[in-house]
Amino acid sequence: MKYQRTIQDFISEYADADTNRLRLMNIQADFDVAWAILQIEARKKIRHKLPDWAANPNLVFPSLLSTEQCSSEQTARYKQRLIQSGDLADLTGGLGIDTCYLAQKATQVVYVERMAEYCQAARSNFKWLGADNITVVEDDSTHFIQYCNRCFDTLYIDPARRGSGNKRIFALDECEPNVVALMPQLLRHGRRIVVKVSPMADISAILTLLPEVGEVHVVSVRNECKELLLVINSDTSTQEMATTIHCVDMDAAGRESTFTFRLDEERQLPHSAPCDTVARYLYEPNSSILKAGAYKSVAAAYGVDKVQINSHLYTSDCYLPDFPGRKFEVVEVIDFNAKSLKTVGKQYPRINLSTRNFPLTANELQKRLKCKDGSEFYLFATTLADNRKVLIITRKAINA
């Protein structure tokens, strides 16, 4: 098959096509067909998280991996508030998403990337996007910072989190570059350091490795934790500082729910009193709060009782519209036993089900109840303070 039109026409025409079938069609053209198919696949990957980039026919994508690892538009915009105005260096440029959004706030930006094809794509993309305050430097981040003869207002770094065999890595000191080993040089050449970390990383382990961290931002989109962002100021002594953690969740419309606490205060707070009964409302903190471990802080801030120390569900007789998470009105609380296994599924044949501190997984419980997903009702299977296993039937709370 001979394709007579341009590469842009090809990408547009086959934007929704099965790319595996395209490869089998043996298409002949005056352009690199394999490259064009890669562009189609890349646009599919970022269609939801970067709609403006996906829709721009002039932008090029050097690899599929670059689209999988890049930030979304929402998380890239969030980082703008973390940087200083002035000069910035993005030491791990990649696809350049973060670079572009940070360049909207910074005066001058240096994009550093060791892979030549990424640099070539970045130069072209930055030109089409009108980001004329970005300079592309093909270099390794460690080499660049080692021989750098200037100080930036902000250094941004997103270390690679895949090791040999494309295996995922979560420990900060095992990523490439090793930010822990590189930190003394980063602090010499940056007034503020912002580090993007895997959402699976252990925050306590990070703070042990990097006691200089002044802020941790736990960023979720639609209640799915996407990024951990570490902020370090070079002029702050570790002795004067207590780490502040910002738990942020952004919905599809861009609205934010934020909860801020200090780690030292969380550790000092007492556990809430044991709760043997479930009150009128049930609260489930958003994923950022659960990831950050703000269990006692959120209870103290909103005056709610924890259902059980390990259950991470909260209850109150008061409706709290500003609670940072999901809010439910309790319909009934049923003891988990042989009888309820037979009756609950019949009474609620369709119900949204989750488990917290419960001996069965959600899938196992669903099979035993013989119910299906869906409906206005939500079932939380959990353990109370008196060690009773219960099924809490709820519906989403409406302003009361």
C-alpha cells in the first residue's frame, strides 16, 4: 500500500487506528512510517493527561517511555507554585512537560537531557510552543551540575525510577541520578531544590535519607496518588526545620482539596478514643492523606473519631462538608457473620464495596455476598475498636 499524503495527514487519519494492524499493512510512504506510528501511539498515551499536547500536530515524541513517565498537565501546573521566579534548571528534561510549564513562571530555563533524540525533540517542541526562554543542553545531569559555574534560583530533578530489565525502583538512593549522593552539589548550585519522587516511595525513608527536606507535597489526581514532590531550601538549617506535608487532591474540574500537617506534630498527637459504634456519618480521607500518614492529624483537625486504629475510616454525628475525602451517610451497620453473608447480598444485589482492616479482600467478599458493583449504596467492611467485624452500609452524604 502506497500512502500519497504527508506524515501529518497520516497521523491525523489514523489517530484512532489499531497500531498493531497498521504495522502489518506494509504501508509505503515518503516518510518513516514506523516513526509516524510511534507518534500515533504516543498521542494515545497522553490524550487524557496532556490533551493540548496530544492535539498539537506539530509536536514530536521521541519514545513511548517518555510519554509514560511524563507529568500530566494538572501536576505540571501544580509544580509552578513550588519554584522561585528567576533562573531554573530542569536536570532531567525528558519529554519536557515540566520544563514547559515551569518556564511559564521562571525567567530563564535550562533543559538538561543526556539523550540526543530527546534534546532534538525538545528543541522542536519548545519552538512550536513559543517557549523561547528555554535553552536545551545535551548533557548528563551529574556532569552538568559538577561543572556548573552558576547558581540557579531553582533546580528541578526527576530521577529515573527504572533499573536493569526495566524494573521499577522506589528507593530514592537507587534512582538515576542518585539524588541523595548528589544533594551537596545541588545545594551549592541551587537556592531551592525540587525533587519529583515515585508515589510508591516511603516518605519516612526519604526524610531519613534527606533530612534537609522542608516540604513534602503528596499530589493526587481524582484520588489517585501521582507524585511526591520534595522541596529543599539551601539557606535553611536542618536544625531549625520541621517537615511540613501538604496533601493535595485535584478533581477532573481542577478543584483542589488540601490538608497540611507537620510530621513532628502527627507523631506527638494521641490516638483518638476507641470507637465501638459508628455514628451518623462515615469519612474516608483522600489517598494523599493516607499516603502521608496523617491519620491522627486529620482526626484532630476535624473532630472525628477513628473507627479503629488500623482501619483509617472516621465517623462523626456532624456533617463536615470540607472534610478532605469522601463523605457518606450511614444507612445501617451489620455484624459480619454467616447470617449477614446470606442476607446482605439479597438486600443489596448491587453495591459499591471496599474493605479496610478486614480479613477478606473486596473481591473475596463480593463473591461471598453474591453481589455486583454499582448503585447508590457503598459498603465498607471493617473492624471496630472492640474487634467486631462489621459491614457498614452507606450512601454519599448530601449537604445536611
